[in-house]
Amino acid sequence: MEVEWRSPANLLRQRPDEPRAQPLHSVATVKLELPERLQAAVLDELVSRVQALDAEEAIEVDASKVERVDTAGLQLLLVLQRRPHVSLECSPAITAAARTLGLEL
């Protein structure tokens, strides 16, 4: 393989046969710490926060302290799980509730 040296000035000029360089993106990380009760009554604020995020922002969801969850709370977690760049840490209560409904988080 032959390597061609190019001066910095020539690096700015792209030859037509070269693939275009992709811009570098830094993905911002948003941390969401969920309350002990993840139920419909508290979801409005969480849904608003999630809807305000850019689709490319990474989300770290800490649901490790959730002790009670209803189906609306599980739906929110399922929606979050479908977004790109989401890490989800579930409590045993969430895992058990999801299994009861035949879901896997």
C-alpha cells in the first residue's frame, strides 16, 4: 500500500475519488434518576424532560431505586429503551413487573 504525503493546505482540498470525512459529534449525556414510585402520577414531568431532549443525546436512566411501578411507568421505560444511546439500570421491582407482563427490559 502506497501512502501519499499531503501538505496541510492540500488536506483541505478533497479529491473527487476520496470518501467524504464524517463530522465528529460529541454526544451529550443526560442522566435521569427515577423516583421510588414510577407511576402515572409522576410521569408527566419525566415525559416532558425526555421530549425536550435531542434524539442524538445519550440518556443514562437510573431506575435502581424504583420500588413501585405501574404499566404507565413500564411504557415509559420501553419508549426510552427504543431511543438510540440509552443505558437503563433497572431495579428488581421493575424487572419483576416487566416479567409479569411478559416484557424484557
